Amino acid sequence: MANPWEEIRLDDYENHMSLENVYQLQVLNEMMREQFAVAES
């Protein structure tokens, strides 16, 4: 069975996820920043 996520271009995914009414890219970005800050300390 093919994975449908493999058919979605990264820029389409990121553009959708960063929309104001979705706002997931911003949330994931902040989570990753926090994880890297913890890893560096």
C-alpha cells in the first residue's frame, strides 16, 4: 500500500501547515527550538 504522504510536495505541506487557521508549522518550530535549547545546555 502506497503512503499518501509521499505524494505531497514539501512546499505544499509547509504552506498549508503555516496557514493562520492551521498554525502547526509555527508550533512545531517552537517545539524544536525548545528541544535544541535543552540539548545544547
